[in-house]
Amino acid sequence: MSDSAFIHSQDQLKQLAQDVLRYAQEKGASDAALEISEGSGLSVSVRKGSIDTIEQNKDKGMGVTVYIGRDRHVRRGSASTSDFSAKALKDTVEAAYNIARFTAEDDCAGLPDADTLEMHPRDLKLCYPWLISAEGAVELATRCEAAAFAVDKRVTNSEGAGVYAQQAHFVAANSRGFMGGYPYSRHTISVAPIAGKGSNMQRDDWYSSMRDPKELAAPEAVGRYAAERALARLNARKLVTRKCPVLFEAPLAAGLLGTFVQAVSGGALYRKSTFLLDSLGQRVFPSHIQIVEDPHVVGGVGSAPFDEEGVMTRQRVVVKDGVVQGYFLSTYSARKLGMKTTGNAGGSHSLSIASTLTTAADDFKAMLKKLGTGLLVTELMGQGVNYVTGDYSRGASGFWVENGVIQHPVEEITIAGNMKEMFQQIVAIGADTLTRGTKQTGSILIENMTVAGG
């Protein structure tokens, strides 16, 4: 990857990082860690064929954490700046040092152990700059929205279509010898059409997001699919309260996987604020469920050679045959729990959930047949998860399904259950795999939930 998309090269960022570490040492810090970054991007939106916004950004920043003391008698302070001049960097280090002087000692603070750091980061090819012009981005967004309007005359309005091209690079370093960084990118085409009129209006959206712009879906395909989704929701009905199977569409199923990650993350565990406390070695899912983390997928959206602390990431099985094999821990949370970091400071990396029962034939239509008679959920509203108890209650809309066939759209309903029971009642996971953020999953079928209607 050429550094042409940026003002500073990786070598220049590394030199600045070395300067900051030297300033911290000269100030008297016991240890220091920093991240210095630079990014640029273009964001364009159009609505009903007219340009709504054009935004171009170039930003840079440096954040440093200074530690005073060692061996479980550590104080720390942090400060940041967007000015890369020598004086500004020195002043920022001094500000962090002065904050550290007046903070309480923390017996779990401090840099990661040297043997956990990734000293030789691999190149995962995570950056594909999209040097598209504003005019070119407007054209793509316009084509995307026009395709949505062309599907059916009942598509009467739009919240707009957007094209986003973002690329950045960074260097992270600490006083224990770690220094690493890389460029990365993320590009998106999106649209949100509105179908119907008056009191019978429905909105939906769709997007394609990739590191490499060449892998983005065609803008026309994004627009058509978004319009079809909005049209399918017209003339929605309510449901009377009942218990039934619930199929979470793949984009929403990723949220269920995210709930699991949050529940077995270090912060929730050491604060004892999770319904999955002490779940290591326990069966949380049915025996056919497997969850794997693979941070080293070349070009992967959720890939990373090291975490936010410089700790090496690694491929691992998080859940095997339904049994939890590992948590998601940073250095600090691991120390609080008397464990070792898992390289997850900042969250999970390229996490996927699958079922040993799934075959290539288990596409979305097959999952509807497995659902039989029940609710297909395509939109959720509100947060609705109590991480202490596991209670789950969210506003929803979607489709009522009978004998594996969609009958009609539904809205103004609430789905409720308990996450512990919901995880145990995962009947099937579809082969309709989709990546959303750092998580990958197909649609997820849960055996039984309460559906409350009007």
C-alpha cells in the first residue's frame, strides 16, 4: 500500500512515536504508551436526486498514557493532542504526567507483560484507499437512490443515499519495546428508501461495506434490495400476544453474538455485572454451536495483528460444542480476574458463530421452513438487554410466517425472553452468512420467545 493517501508516512509516525516515548522518559515516567494516527475521507449524501451533503475530512491525533510506579503501585494519566509539533507533543506528555501524579494507585494498571506483545506484526492487507472524487461519489449515490425509486412507483420518498470513503493509518508504541502500526480502510454505499403514503408508509435500508472498494456491491443492487425491503413492509399488521419460534435475520443475529461478547468481556466479569458470570467451562449454547475468533483473515473487516494495547491476537475457539472456552480480556481486566489477556483490548476480532447442523442448503428460504409458523424479525428498536439478569425485551417489526411461507408484515410488537434461555434455545443457524462489523453469522432461529402485540 502506498502512503500517498496520507500526509505522513508510517516511518514518520514511528519517529514521532519514538520522540513521545523519549519525552516521557525524560519527564521521569516509569512507562508510557501511545497511539498516533492520521486519516482522510469523503462522505457524500444525496436525497431525491439532489446533493444533500459533501464532507471531506483530514484529521490526526496522538494520545499518550503515562505511568508512574511499578509492581502494583501504579498511577496513570492520559492526554491527547492534534498538533504534531515537538512543543505540543512535549506539552501533552507533561499534561499526562501531571495527571498521573495526582491519581490513586491501581494495582492492576500498567503496560502489558512483554511476552504478550506482538513484536513482529504481520501484514494483513487491511488498506485499499478509494481516491474517488466528490463528483464520482455523488454519481454512485445518485445511481443507488435512483435504482430504489425505479423498483416500484410506491417508493415515494427517501431518507437519502450515501457514499463513504475512509482510510487511515496509525502507529502504536510503548516503552517496553513494542511499536507497530498499519493503514486500514472502510468504504460504504447505503440507501434508505420510503414506500407508501400517509399513514401507510414504511422505511427500510441496506448497505454494502468493504475494505476494498472493488468488492462493494453495485449501487443499483443496493438500491433495489433496499426498496424491495421497504415495499415488503407495507400494510403491516399487529399480532396478539403469544409464544412462538423467532427467526432473527442475519444482520440482527450479529447483535445476539455481540450480546454474548459483552457478557463474557472482562469489564462485565470483574464488576460481576453479567448474566454469564463464571461461565468459563460451562455449557451456554446447545452442543451444535461453535464460535471462533480469527483475527488474521487477510483483508478481513474485523482483522487485526494486535489489539489496542499491542498484545498479539490469535485464532482461537471461544465456544466449542456449546461450552465457553475463553473470555474477551484486556490486560487490565485480566489482572482484575487473575487471568491472562486474550488480546481483546478494544473488543473482538473477526468473530463467527456457526452450527455443526448447518449445510450449504440452509439458505434463507430453508430457514423459513425450519421456522415453520412463527415470527421473522427484521428490525429491532431500543436497547432492551439487562446484562445483569439477561432479561431481553425489544420493540420489533418483521413478518408473520406460517408453514415456512411469509404471510404478512407485522409491526408495533415486542419480543421478550432471557438471554440465557435464548442462547440455549438456538435451534439452527443459516448458511445465509453476513458480516456486520467484526461479526459474521447467518440467520439464527430461537425455539421459543414471547411476542407481545397491541
